[in-house]
Amino acid sequence: MASSTPPPHCTLTTTKPSHNHHFHHLQNHQRHQRSSSHQHHNWTPQKVSLNNHASHAAAPRPPPPSATAAAAAGSPNFPCLSAADFTGRRSTRFVSKMHFGRPRSTASSRHSAAAEEALYQAINCNGEVKCMDDILLSFESKLCASDDYTFLLRELGNRGDWLKAMQCFEFAINRERRRTELGKLASSMISTLGRLGKVDLAKKVFENAVSEGYGNTVYAYSALISAYAKSGYCDEAIRVFESMKDSGLKPNLVTYNALIDACGKGGADYKRALEIFDEMLQNGVQPDRITYNSLLAVCSGGVVGEREEFV
């Protein structure tokens, strides 16, 4: 039995003959011209009359709450949901997988078109060392230093092809002479290997970079700490962190976030994570959403009351 209570978005008014005529006309119109009905679904502020003789098919069915919310969020009638203070509240971070043929924005990327073509050929390479070397040699004059090579490292890593990524890295560092660019390449390679769980190989890349004089950077240390964190090696991450400070380098936000993440994934005591957090604040490093999410993950295995200290 249908309920007599009107839905919350409707307003009861006195039924008029013109209203009933409007609904019958709407039924006939929808029956004969369904193909164009999507052009007439805009909401209007007019009141709707409900009576016992009007069928459910005659009145437009209200959209589900989720659809209404989605429409409201993108509508200029709801500025509170599209204003600047609301934008960016939810995390949209993810590892981007590049698909050929899909339009991409290059505004935030400094790699060249030659790097994309080199990547395409590298992906279709049969896996032989000579094949990859031939591709890199053929594009050597077209690739723009570290920006193109770090692009190749990242995208090959996203596809899980760490062997080709290592070939590309070795090819690049053998031709680069600037320490700053070499440091960028090393940090990118360490991060790529860390995402793929190749921690031992990431450590070797780091140690070789330090011994060659271009790995003693905040970015290289932070990349190695993050690599250990992703594999749950908390003690190793803390040792790298202490070694970093002994080298005279100042940890940044990325460093602290990676270290707290290592505490969570490595099963460290939540008090250790809070000590790192306190040190972070004392050094003037402002925490962000990632920091607090990592702290919550650490404290979820400890005392619930500890989470209330920074929530």
C-alpha cells in the first residue's frame, strides 16, 4: 500500500484541473518521445500536486540521494560544496598509470614527446638487454636530460618492469655529469625500486650514489626511508634516518611522513611514532593530512586514547 506521506522534496498544494491535465499530457508526451526525454529533466522550483488518482509513473521519480548530492556538488546553486575551502579535502593521490591513446595533460610534466616514444618502444621491447640499449641509443640525442629519464624510470616502474628501469638508470648516469641531475636520477630509481619491493637493490643504488658523491641528499635518504617503509622495515628506516641527521642533512616533511609510515607498517610501538612526530614539530616541520593518517594507522594498534591527542 502506497504511503500518503509526500517525499521531502515535494510540497502539497490544492489539486487543480490544470495540474491533472499537465500530468496526463506529460504521460502521452513521454510515451511517444522517449528518445528526447533526457533534454527535459532539469529541476524547477514549481510545486507539485499529489492526489490519489495520479499514478507513480505520472510523477517524475525523485533521484536517489547519491545522485542528488552529486548533482548538487557540481551545481552553481550549491556554492558551499564547490567553494575553494571545500576543494582538495579528500585525497586524490594515486600512482598514475599511463595508457597510450588516452589524452593526457602535460602541464605538470616536463618530459618530452621523444621520451613518450622511447617508452612506447621500450614497453614493446622483447626484454633483451641489447634491445633496450639500442632503443636508448637511438633516442639519446632527443632525450632531455634527467626529466626524460626520470619519466622513463617512473613509468617503467609503474608497469613493474624494474629490469628495464635499471638499464635506463645505468644508461643515464653513465652519460650525466652534473651532480644535481645525478642525484635526481638516483632518488627516482630508489623510489621506483621501493614501490616494487626491491629494497635490497634500492639500498645498493643508494650506497653507490653516496660513494660516487651525488647521493648525499635529503631526497635520496627520504626515498630509501620510504622504500623501507613500504616493505615494513621500520628498524632499517630509523637507522637511515639517524644516519641522515649525522650527515648534516635536515629531514623534511617527506622524510618524517615516510618514517612515521614505516613505524605503522613495521609494527613499531606507537610511542616511537609520537616521538618522531614531536621531533617533527620541534624542528618546525608542519604536518599534513598524510602525517595524521600515518599516525592514526600506527596508533590503531595501540591505545585508542592516544589517537585523541592529535585528532
